[in-house]
Amino acid sequence: NAGVMQNPRHLVRRRGQEARLRCSPMKGHSHVYWYRQLPEEGLKFMVYLQKENIIDESGMPKERFSAEFPKEGPSILRIQQVVRGDSAAYFCASSSETGSSGNTIYFGEGSWLTVV
Amino acid sequence: AQSVTQLGSHVSVSEGALVLLRCNYSSSVPPYLFWYVQYPNQGLQLLLKYTSAATLVKGINGFEAEFKKSETSFHLTKPSAHMSDAAEYFCALLSGGYNKLIFGAGTRLAVHP
């Protein structure tokens, strides 16, 4: 049973370009989460999605960032017009249910974005 | 507001010594708490979780953690450190109606011979 799959693992973008990060949840999981880890910091929640719905985007920057989880295919985190401050590791996670009863949230290996 | 505080951003122990990584939380509702480990340039691996059952939780790789409500703590311990335990450890609290994790800043564990 494959885990949470993220790609690309490493991405380099010039300032002003777009970055697209993809995440395929674990088989059977319909809940997807995106987190960002800035250098020397812990992970910060960005967005929680279910199929075709954004449930909680309270951690998403107001501009340039968007996320989707279509009916078919992986979840996409899109960053438009990247700036140096967007350089970070972006982690996707998934779960079979919401966190109630402490259902485990599984993390992918991360996508490291470097903006030059 | 819910929060997680990890005391000590860096901890260094000798191989074979006790590992103690501290985590305190703030929550107005009964918490679900987790410890994750992150090796360099890798994702997070779940070590253990507390979900209101037994207060002493055993995890993988010989780690365990004890939930103490009176102290609002969930410290991670291991009796004898191995070199392979060197990594960054994150304590996390499930929040937001159970749809997101709130992480501490992390503790980097170094193990020296």
C-alpha cells in the first residue's frame, strides 16, 4: 500500500514563475492537508481539502496560493509569481476520516521549493 | 487558543543515555496528541499518538510518551539512545474540529558516541 506520494521532490523556480506541487493521498484516503515548513521552523497548516471541496483554508496566504483536490487525480498546491520567501518544504498529508478519534494523519516525503 | 510548546530546540545525549524531549500543550478541549520524527530531507513519520485511552503510550523504535493532564504535558522518552535516533522530533496537537495539526517548533536530537 503506497503512502502519500508527492512530486516533484525538489523544484527550483525563478522569481515570478509558477510552482505546482502534486500530492496523491494514500489509497482509500479522501482527506488531504497541506503544510509548509520554513527553514528552522515547525510545520504550519495551510489548507484542508476533501474531494472537490476546500474545507479549511485558514492557513493559506491570501494571494498567489491556491489548492484543489479534483474528483479525479492528485491534489495540487499552486503558487503563482513565486518570491524568495516561498522557499520552503511543502508537505502533503492524508487521512481516511477527519481527525476525530485521533485517526492518523500520514505525511508524504515533501516537496522542497527553492526560489532563485 | 490551542498551542504546542517544545522546550529545548536542541538536545544532545550520549549513546545509551536516556532521551527526554519535552512537550507542553494548551487546549480547552481534551486533546489528541502526537509525536512525529523527521530525518533530514524526509517527511514526517508517526512515532506515537495519544487519543484519550491509556495515558502511557508506547510507540515505535522504543519511544514512549506519558500524557499528564495536570501538567498539560506529553513528554517523549526513550530509555537508551541509539545513534540512529538523531533526527528532529515534533509534538503536535489535533485542532480545528479535528481537521488540522498544530505543531511545536521541533527539537533536534543529537546522539554522540
